[in-house]
Amino acid sequence: MARFVFKLAAAYELRRREEQAAQRGVAERQRDANQLRQELMRLNDDLVGAQQDLRDGGLTGTLDPSLLSAHRRYTNDVARRGRDVMQRIDLADRLLDDARRALAEKTRRRQALERLRDKQKQEHDDAEQRRELADADDATGRWLDGLRAQDAIADDAGFAMAAEEVSA
């Protein structure tokens, strides 16, 4: 049986590697977006903790204006960093969406070659099966021709013997 060789195996391998690279790209973009979200949660936790600290110790007795001013500067700074992180999250999400679209395209291209390979392999297997059947038919035909020849010889010999008996 002849071995199937896919003529576009190099192109298929290239597309498979491109897809894997795109998968790594999606994973990296997802990791970046997750890290930014964690950073935003840390900032939120810091802000909530600072407000709780102010409530617990800074709002009893006499009010210290420098403490309130420092707290206001800190909360403004955390809010600004939070807005920056939100913008970076938005950008990371857009990059992630782009990476996912690229992955989907590369997957589609690889699958197209897979379908072509499978179709060609099926055609190869069908042709091979037809060849095997034709070979088997030829062998059977030769065998039958041999049997017919033996029958013909036997018939001729039997006819000759019968003719000799009749003449005798």
C-alpha cells in the first residue's frame, strides 16, 4: 500500500506554529489584563484601608488638618492611579480582543489545511482500495482463465477419447 504524503505539510506546520504563537499571545494579553485588574483591586483595598484607618484614629478628639490634608492627597493620588490602571485595563482588553481575533483567524486557516489534508488522504485511501480490488479482480480473472483452460483441455481430451470409443 502506497504511503500518503501531504504535499502541503510544510504550510500546515507553519500555520500550526502560527496558531500556537497566537495562543501564547492571547495568554500573555490575558495575563497582562489580569495583573492590571489585580493592581486595581489592590489600589481599592489600599483606599478602603486608608479610609478605615482615618475613621478609626483620625476623627476622634481634635481634628488634625495636616492629617486630613495628607489623607486627601493620598486618596487623590490613589484615585489618579486607579484611573490610569483603568485606562491600561481598557487598552489591555482591546489588545486581548485583537489577539483573540488573530487566533481565530489563524485557527481557521490551519483547519482549512486540515480539511484539505483529510480530503486528500480519503481520496488516496479510496484510490488505493480501488487498486487493491482491481489487482484482486485481475488475480481472480487469471485464476478463472487457468481453470477454463484446464476444463477446455479436459473437454478436448474427453471428446477425443469418446470419438475413439465410437470408432472402435
